[in-house]
Amino acid sequence: MLWSLAYAGCIVAVRTRFSFKETIALAWVFGFVLIWLVISNLGVLPYGLLVYAIPLSLLETAVAAWIAQLVLKR
């Protein structure tokens, strides 16, 4: 839960300064790439999972950026 709250806060902060596409790119880098670096160093998850995880994480980040955009407009 703490990870989700921190991720949402970072997306809102990034969205106030960057465009929608830039927000998606930056949020995906710090939300997905960094966590996979940690997980891969632990050797917990198989790399075959990346085929499904990458597109789904991009979709998740895009939806989160869209929600942040709606919240910031209010």
C-alpha cells in the first residue's frame, strides 16, 4: 500500500511539470524498471514474465497518469 501511495504521489508531481507522454515515460522508469532491478537482483521472478509485465505496466502507468491529469484539472 505504501508503494502505491508513493507511486501515485510521484506521478502527480511529475504530471504537474511534464506532458502526458513524458509523464508516462518517467513514471514507468521509476515505477517498473527500478523495481525489476531490485527483484532481478534478488533472483525471485523469472525473466519470461517480462513479456507480459512490460505492456501491462505501461498500460497501468498510462491509466495512472490519466487519472492524475483528471485530478489536477479539478
